[in-house]
Amino acid sequence: MNEESSKHYAPTEINLHAKSRLMSISFEDGARFELPCEYLRVFSKAATLDASILGKEGVNIERIEPQGQYAIRIVFDDGHDTGIYSWDTLYSLGANRQANWAEYLNHLEGLGYQRQEPEGAAKRVRLLYFSWLAKKLRKESEEVTLPATITTVQGLLTWLGQRRKGAEVLFTADRLRATVNRQFAEGFTKLREGDEIGLVPNSPTPPATPDLV
């Protein structure tokens, strides 16, 4: 696992979203991370990336217990209760989530295991914006957590169009081509945790829109 110094930042808030199987954590420096229960279970200090990580897609957290002023103990519903997560570890897991997740998926593939996306789970994905879309949004990329109800490319486009007033016209299916992990995708293409999704305008001419709110 790729380690990154947290400079000993302490968290200001920790919340468990059991329905989405997600733990959110905010730190003193303003960083905020959303960490799936599956990710925390697999990258527990007491776990190793071997056959023991198989079948953890639907794992959830039963409770979070403070460990002094420096860490928490996470008790998972699969019986794993020996994972102690220091503030530094949690910060590093948040900062390096994309690289760690890719490592995890590579290990699953190497073990011949096909990961199944759990029902009702939120997904963290990376969005890449191109051409006039990047100019309209004033950004070329962002990482977002999709609601559990957003499972396809078409659902993503609808959701993006509803996030900001005036954005609907930017995200219609006839204006954009989508790629998922650098492969062109259809509206029905399923989205998974850790996907990289590119949104490429079909035309060099942007639609006339008011300023986004």
C-alpha cells in the first residue's frame, strides 16, 4: 500500500453511513474522505492481500471504537475486529484511495476472482471533462461519490445534469460520448467503484447556456 504522510492531522468528524457501506472522515487541514467499508476491511493493518480478502464486497461496519486520542478500532460484520486505524493510516488510505483500489482489483484478478458490485453501495469514481465541457464547468476532472441509485452511464449523465442549475443541457446523451476506463461506453454500461469516466463532447460547438449556479 502506498503510504503518504498525514503530518499527524487529527480528524474533526467521523461518520458511518451504514446503508451506503461508507465511512466519511474529515481532518483539521480541510481534507475529507469517503471510505467504503470493503476498502477499510481489505486494507486493515491486520489483513493481507491474499485469498482472505475474497468476498468482502458486502461487508459492513458494526461499530467504531475510540482507541485513546490517536486511533479507532473498527468492528466489521464478518467478525474481523482486530483492525486498529491510526489517524495517519486513515489519512493515507483516503489520500491514496485510487492507487490502493487499483492494487486491490489487480490482486483479485490475479487470484482469479470476479468482484461483484454490492447492491445499495455508493461508488467513488473519477470524472474527466474535455473540450467545452471542461470550460463550462471550470474544471478538467473531479472525484465524486455516486448515490447507490446511479448504476449506469445514462444515470450518471442525468445526475450530473441535476447537480447544478442550468447544467441539464450540457449532459444530454446526444451531446456527449462517454468512456469508462478509457473504453467507449454506452448509456447502459454499468459503473463500478473506482471507475474513471471521460465525458467527450460530440461537437466542438458548446450549447448556449446561462452561467451555472
